[in-house]
Amino acid sequence: MSATKRRKHKGIPGGFFHLEEEKSKTRVTGYGYGDHIKLQDDFGNVWTGSAERGFDNSITYRFRNGVGRTLSGISEGATVTLRDEKGTTWKGFVN
């Protein structure tokens, strides 16, 4: 008998997020899958969002915090690129 690891969220986009804003180096980290992703930045702001897989296997992410700020963008593979409403770029990865 062999032991194998099962993936609980097979096929649903998400995982553990590690993002950083390019200019200020502010970090956002968190986890989640599908429509239930929760991130927190260095200042304690909570960002909630969702991930949706596209027809070309890319993933679209949309996040919003309690003050009304937004982050949205795409990923191909593990690399994520997001932009906020001011055009600031956030880059990182998903495990």
C-alpha cells in the first residue's frame, strides 16, 4: 500500500498568496480558493476576493478591502500580476 497526498481543492484556482507592491514594497499575504480568498497587508487591512479560471487556463483575480480599494489582475502559472485603482503594480506568486 502506498501513501499518496490528495489535493483538497483540485482544479479550483487559489492557494497561498505572496504579493509585493513594486514601489513601496508593501506586502500582502494570505490564502484561499475560488470565491473565498482572504489576504492581509502590512498595515492590517484585509482584502477579500475571488479567482476565476479562464478558457486559456489563465486565472483572473479580483480583491477589495473594507475602505473600497481594489486589486485585480491575472496569473499564468504561479506568477501573479495585479494592479490597484491608481495603476500601481503588485507582483508575486501563488503556492
